[in-house]
Amino acid sequence: MFLFKAASVFLFCLLASLTFAQPTTKSITAKEAVAEAEKVISNYKENYRSEAEADWENGKIQIGSDSLLFTVKVFGEKPKDGRSMFISMHGGGNGPASMNDQQYKNQQRLYKPAEGVYFVPRSPSNTWNMWHQESVDGLLEKAILDAVIMEDVNPNKVYVMGYSAGGDGVYQLAPRMADHWAAAAMMAGHPGDAAILNLRNLPFFLAVGEKDAAYNRNALLTEWSNRLDSLQATDKGGFIHDAHLMAGMPHWMKQQDTISVAWMAKFKRNPYPKKINWIQDDVVRKHFYWLSVPQGSAVKGHTVFASYHGQEIDIQKNDNDTLYIHLNDKMMNLDKPVTIQQNGKVLFKGKVARKTELIQQSYADRRDADYIFCSRVAVVNGKVTM
């Protein structure tokens, strides 16, 4: 959950007090859960709108001491299900601010989606890892929330893309924040230590020039393409990808990579994938799709492999002392018993209650309408608690 600037601190505290001050044990119906979710979203958007308007007008997002300048262009007619959003990260990296300023300007005219909000942020720093430092996660989350309010962006149609150092950022942010994106496109970047397994539910486009040998970019694209081919062959529902080693091209691909925009636009995010691979990056995160861990407990390298089918949830691997499983009626019928097993052992079988406070808490945590959950189960050291 990201921090808010001073203007919204009071709102957050008020929401938090409503969420946590007077917890109730009363179970609610599926219909009541939908009504509560709609109320929570509506109230928040109404109260947050003035801040979103200020961000949009100023072209700047501020979270504490961290800030993100940006430009926005809107293309095409708005679809009935809301606009798309393309977050497009520029190149540059470790160097003078003037160099990155120029790259920022270049990125603003580099891609033109047929439809959507083309959002170009200026990196908050001038370092080699400028797009995958910890602060970037919260800044981009806030950008998405602003765009949902200001441009009626559909959060299931948000795409992340980047060139050169921006491509480095995509390699890192795509798997780390895979639950935010509908698809991702990496151009002319380097993967570093990115967690490829987290891409199981995220369509991933890659393009590098055939002659782009600096930092071994071209060879690493081939390596990642082969790894994704292998993963997709053994996991038929996952690892959708499209890799291009652009023939004869150096680092600058003369916009041959623009095919990535239409490719990404074919996909929408599935907030509730049946199978999840979650490996914590060096920047750890609390949430991933319908799973989470307690605040402050995430550890680099900790891994969860989990899936669900019908009313059954199966945990194949879990390195966390405490793992939360979040549920709603879009995933399964919560009026029927739910079974949870880990490593072949049944840990729980029974009904889980829908709770008003869990709806409020999940929205307070994530500010995403599709990550509102009315039920939660905790797996603590191999035992289930409610």
C-alpha cells in the first residue's frame, strides 16, 4: 500500500478507522458483499477525485519525498468497458539529468496506440536502476488509480512497456508487479535477476536488435525466449509470449518494435488466475493476485506456488510462516464448502464467511476494484485460521 501526500492523509485515516476500529463477526450474503464493495469504491473515488485532478493538472505524482513527472496523450474513442492505459518508460540511466530529460521527451512520441491513455513518466532518478527502485512501484500504482478516476481507465487493461533502461525496468516490474498488468513489452533491455516464473499469467513481448550486443542484450533475449518456450510447453495455460530478435538492427530498432502495442492490446488482465507462481524480488511486495503476506514479513526469494479449481485450493510450495488466501464470489461459490490443502494434506474443509470489514480492508490495501475480497483464510505454519 502506498503512502499519500498530506492532502489525503485525513481521508486514509478515516477509512482505516472505519475499517479496523469496530470489526464485526457477522457474515454477509453475496448480494450484500457486492453492495458493500460498490459503496466503498464510490466513496473513495468521490473523496480522492480532487487529488487525482491535481496530479493530472500538474503532471506530477508525489508520495512523500518521491515524485514522478509525466505526460499524457489520449488516443481513439473510449470503449464501453473503459480505456486502456500504456505506461511507457524511457531509456537513459546513469548519467546527467539532461540526458534522461531528452530520453523522456523521445518516449513521448515513440508509440501511438490505436486507443488508450499513453502515459509517459519521467524517471524519478538518474541512476542505472531508475525504473526498478522500490519507490517506483507505489508511484505507478498511484498513476493507475489517477487514470482510473480521470480517464475512466479499465484497470484490467493497463500495459507496461519500456525501451533500453526502460526495457530493464520492464524486465523487473513486469514479474514483480505482474498482478497489475494486462501485458508487458520489453524493448532493448537487460533482465538482470528478474524472476521469470512470476510471468506465468502475464503475456510478455520481447524485442532486441540482432546486433545489440552491449550488456549481452541480444543473447539474453534468445535465452529468455527459449526459457519461456520451455515453460509454456510444460504449462499449457501460462507463459504467453512473443519474442523478436530484429534482423540487422542495433540498439535502435527504427521503431520495428512498435508492433508490441497492438500485440499487448489483445489481452486483458485476469485478476484471479487459477495458478500462481510468486517469487519475491529484492524489492518485496505484500500482495500478489489473490495471495498476500503480513506487512513486513516478505523476504527476498520466498516462493509460493498455489492454484485453485472449483472449490479446492492447493498450495504446492509456501516459504512463508503466514500466507493469506483472499477469496470472493468471482473465484468460487462461497456459499459452499471450500477445501484447502498443502503438499497433499487437507488443512481445511468448510465454509468461509463473507465479512464487511474484509471488503473495506482489501480496498484500503490495494485501491483496485478487482482486488476486493470478502473472505480470507490464513495458513500459519501449516495450519489454517480464519
